[in-house]
Amino acid sequence: MGFMHLRTKPKEYKFRRQHPAGNYILDFYCHALKLAIEADGDIHNKEKVREADRERQKNLESEGIYVIRFTNKEILMNMKSVTEQINATLDNRILYLMTRSGKLFKNES
């Protein structure tokens, strides 16, 4: 699928594949960072599915889970850019959690 980068434990953070979160199954999830990465196929271009995705994301965010999405096309055609975006999101999420907690954030995945 192209998400081999997540298997390498980027920045020492473990990602689980097909992880349950409430009524949802997340494509990839890092518990320590409360970060979900979703890989969307063509079905997600349909308005009804996009609407459901927006509601799903709103519900996940209300639980403190940050969600980033990529299309399968992005993953297949430009994995370098996807990897860079994931790494930037990891950095931002770590900084956010450190700032929010007021102390050094430790990886306890």
C-alpha cells in the first residue's frame, strides 16, 4: 500500500494498522500522539461518503484524535511527499502535546 514508512516507527512512534476507535476502524493510529492517518480510495470522492468522513473526523477530533488523510493516488504517485507530510505532522503533534501538557512529552506507545 505504500505506508512502509509507518512500519519503521518514525521518530520512534509506533503505528497500529486497522486500529479500533469507538465505532470506527482507523487505517493507521499512533496512541502516544493520538494521531490517525487515513488512506482514502476512490469511494471517498462520493458526496455521501465525504459527508460521513467529515462527521467521523469531527467525532474523532472531539475525542482528541488528530486525523490526516491521503488519497490512494497520492500514496501511489508521490510517496515522498506523503512521507514528508507525515513527518511534519509528527513534529507538529509532538510540539502541540508538549505545549499543552507543559512538560516534556515522552513516547509511551
